[in-house]
Amino acid sequence: WPEEGRGEDQRRRKGGSRRRRAARRAGSPRRDWPGEEREPQAPWAPDGLPHYPAPRQPPLPPIYAITPTYSRPVQKAELTRLANTFRQVARLHWVLVEDATRRSELVSRFVTRAGLPCTHLHIPTPRRYKRPGLPRATEQRNAGLAWLRQRHQHLPPPQPGVLFFADDDNTYSLELFEEMRTTRKVSVWPVGLVGGRWYERPVVENGKVVGWYTGWRADRPFAIDMAGFAVSLQVILSNPKAVFKRRGSQPGMQESDFLKQITTVEELEPKANNCTKVLVWHTRTEKVNLGNEPKYHLDTIKIEV
Ligand SMILES: *[C@@H]1O[C@H](CO)[C@@H](O)[C@H](O)[C@H]1NC(C)=O
């Protein structure tokens, strides 16, 4: 929408100045002819050019990015990287969900200085689920979903908006947000550096998803990474029971189990040039080495890292 609007504005400006130049050459005052498209009467700017009001556009649908996060040495660095990306995306609302029994001071301080609309939630993962081999961040993603539903359920439809699960260890191209912004129900795209391959992607034929290029369990109904799809707010609201399941959900099946509840493969909307462009990468920050941290003779001041 904004591209269209801007384009039209530019055409109108050009047309207007051409007409004015022609009028000056003809030595006649500028006037509107019957049947001619009227230019808006606007105040003249100091540079002598007319100032046109910005064309009225429908507002962009907001993007809700749900990010589960947990305390670790690289947490603040990862969140900073993410904020630097998200700050450049129009109408993005960041829903940060801490795996903790209370909001941490570090994340609270971070959120107030992040420079974009943020909602800061927290919910601890029950201890029995904190085992290797079990899916992670289930409770945090569900808390984000619950917050979104609560905020919108009493408002009349249509509720424009797009939901996206943005883990804090990935790298996101700004183009990705332009792509997902037009999601009508559920949109999908490739994810780079995942599943032991350069990329995984939905296989698209004639504009429809017909299968999955993946190195791992291609038999999954939706063989896609958490970073590979977005869902419209309307779909989230009209499927109030769709959540990430603990019971019966194996690791790596979370995405598929969730998408099964809200859509079908036939309905998926391929983005990123029919799923031929990688706009998000599953980067993993290297585990930091803190082996030289002193036990005694600590620094004289305490610094948040
Ligand atoms: C995707 O493929 C469909 C069908 O082949 C085509 O009509 C459409 O233009 C393609 N979209 C893009 C963005 O290339």
C-alpha cells in the first residue's frame, strides 16, 4: 500500500509541475480546465513548490513478534541485535516472554530503552519439562498467544494484524517483514542454515505449496521451522484453542502440530518469491567461554552484561 500511495503522489507532483511549466511558457496563469483532474489546493511551500497532503492510506496491519527468551550470558546481546532489526520495521509490536518466575531486571531495563512498542511477559517452564530432548519455549509462546487473544477478543472484526514467532537467536532480513505483512491466513517461506542444510523450504508449484525440501522428517504435515511462517491475527482469534502442545508433541513437531490446528497445506500462502529466497537464518551464537572468570579479586564495580 505505501508503495502505491507514494508512486501516485510522485506522478501527481510530476504532472503538476509539467502543467505549471507549460502554463508559464504560454504566459497564462495556471487554471483548472473543465474535466481535468483537480489538483488539491494546498499551501505553497517556501521552495515555491506546492505542498500536497500525504495521500490517505489504510494503516499497515501491525506485526506482532512473539519472542521467548531466557537468562544466559548472550541474552542481552541477542535482544539488542533483535531490537536493532525490529526498530526499523513499521508497526511492529514486540511481545517478549521471559522463561522466569518474574520479570528480570535486565530484560525490564532493556525493554524500556528498546525504542519500539514492547510487551514484557513472563512464565516459567515447569521443571519437569526442562530436559534435553523436550521441546522448548512452549509455555512462553502460548503466553504470547494468550496475551494477543485477550487484547483483541472483545474488539469487532476485522482485526488486521500478523503474528510471527521470532526466536531471539535468528537473523531477520527487513524484507521478511514486508513479505509477511500481507499474510491473509498463514504464509510460509524458506529458512536458511537449518536442519543440517543450507536451507529448508516449502516446495511450490503453480503458486501452491505441494511439499517440503527438508533434511529431517519430510513426512511431517508441515515440515517447517518456527521462523518459517506467519499467521494472521484473524486466524488466531477464530481458532481460540490453537496452542503449542506439551503432551504428544515431540521436539521438532511443535510447528507442525500447531499449524495442523489452524490451516491446511493447500491454504498456505508462499512468500519470498514463491519460496525461492532466504530472508531469515537460523544463526546460533557460539556458546561463550567464561572459563577465565575470577573466583576472587572480582572487579570493583558490578556491570550488567
Ligand atoms: C508464483 O508463481 C505463480 C504461479 O506460477 C505466479 O503466477 C506468480 O507470479 C509467482 N509469484 C512470484 C512473486 O513470482
